[in-house]
Amino acid sequence: MAKAVGCVSGGLDSMLTVRLVQRQGIEVLALHAVHLWHPHTPAPGEKPEAVRRVEALGAEVRTVDATEADLAMVRHPKFGMGKRMNPCIDCRIWTLRQAKALMEAEGAAFVFTGEVLGQRPMSQRRHVMQLVEKESGLEDLLVRPLSARCLAPTKPERDGLLDRDRLCGFAGRSRKPQIALAAELGITEYPTPAGGCLLTDPGFAHRLRERMRAKDVTPADVELLKVGRHFRLDDGEWAVVGRHERDNLRLADLIQPGDVRLEATDIPGPTTIVRGPADADTLAQAAAITLRYTKTPPGETRDVTVQAVGELPWTIRAAPASDEFCRERLVTIEEKS
Ligand code: SF4
């Protein structure tokens, strides 16, 4: 049986392409890149939701960790960024290179993706689709089953391995053809589009850009950027303050050596993390911000428990920071529209 490698995100488009290729009698080996920018980072040993969805279609799924490449691409995107911080063209090329290596190692005949011509402004324009094909070394061997009939026939189509007439000719942003095809192919459960990559999220992209201006971010810093409210402190560090119980628990999970954790001592309130070396003045600011998100009345003072990782806790007596101070220090999006 001929084999093909499919790049899958776990979204509807990639699920449809897996089925379209499988129904032509071709075995599908799926490749899923685990990006740093997904809102939910899988715990060690946890199977990403996307993998479960594609496995349910009867395809074997291999995963590849994109962490290192993700950081390199946002630092130096060769082909530029999209509207936010998303280096989609570099990212597509990187993923396709991984797929090409897998294709060669497994003796597969071609690679396919769920791309739809004209669906995304940056990476799915015709000339960009040709560019990524060339840059990944997959010229003539990269099939886009959802738009195949709008594109030049590829080698597997010309060789008769794939019947072009049983592939699709979708183009543009409408999702209706895909939803109709899902019903035809018996795919009833799939995620809603968008929301998969935080680099396209205005708030996250802004925080990442600001942090990268100040320091060389690590994967652990990126995880912190996904949680809570972020405030600039005087020494250039940030205080990250939980917005709700889920954030507080996540922040407690993310704490690492060098971090300082703050919580109001006697009343309910958020967990705050300060990453990096923090002096007494900086911690006093973080304590005041922490109290701002408790029920402490303005001007009243309370104890805040402060603990550096691996050290004994101590307390700081502080009053809640003013609304004005918090507004000034909050790292928020400066939208131009
Ligand atoms: S949206 Fe994010 S994951 Fe998708 S191609 Fe662009 S940068 Fe990569």
C-alpha cells in the first residue's frame, strides 16, 4: 500500500485531508508539530487533543517538538511576521521540512497539508504556497487535497497514485464547503477554527514582543506569558498576577528557581510571581499590586507573604497599589484601531 505523510494541526481541514487521502487507498502517516504557542501546553506524557482526533481517523500520528525552532523563528523570521508575532511562512517551511524528512525515512510517496488557497492572509496565498513548497524541498511532491483542483497537478496526481477528480477545489475563507465535506465523510466532531496559535492573539503577541525587547525569553518564560495579568516593576522585571483560581494554580506550577511568590497572608487573593532577581523595592511594588486584587480597602495595610524558591518565607507590610498605578504598569495591548 502506498504511504503519504500528512501535516496535521488537528483542525477540521487537516482531518478532512486525512480522510480524502485514505479513501484513495493510501496509508496516512500523520505528523503533528507541538508548538510552544498553543494555549494549552501538554503535560509530560499527555497526548495532545489534536493527536487523539487524528488517531480516531485511523492514522498513525508522530509528534515533533517545535520549541527550539519556534523561538528561533520569532527572534529572526526570514520571511517576516503576519499581523501580530506570527512568522507563518518560516513556520510552514520548518514543518514541511520535518515532513519531508519523515517521508524519506518512511519511504512515503508524497506529503500533504490541509492548506486552502486564499484562506489565510499570510501563508495561503498562491505565491507563498509555491514558495514554501520550494523552500522545503518538496516541489511537485506537496499535495493540498482541499485545493488541489485549483493548483497545478503534482507528481502523485500525474502518476495516477491520487485521482485528482476525487480531491477538492476549495478556495477562499468560507468554511461552508469544508463543513459540507465533513458531513459527507462522516466527520462529526471537530474543533472550531482559530484559537490554536497564541502568536496571532493580540494580547499574547504584545506581551511576547515587550518581553523579548527586555530579555532573551526561554520556553519557561513563554509559559508564564500565557497566564494572568502582567505588570512592569521599576527594575524592569514583571509581576504576574493570577486572575482566578485556575491562574493561581497554574502560576504555582510554573514557579522555578530564582522566582519569588507573593500572596496576601490573611485574606483570599491572587498568587503573584516575580521572575528574576528582585530587590526589596521591587518586591514591595509586587506586594502592593497583589493586595490591589484582594478586598483590602485603599490605604489600609496588610501582610503579604513573600517566598523565594528554596528559601524561608517572610512578610512585607503594604497597602494596595492605586488603580492609577496598576493601569500605568499593566502590560496591555496598544491597539491602533
Ligand atoms: S499560526 Fe502559528 S503555528 Fe500556525 S503557521 Fe503561523 S506561526 Fe505557525
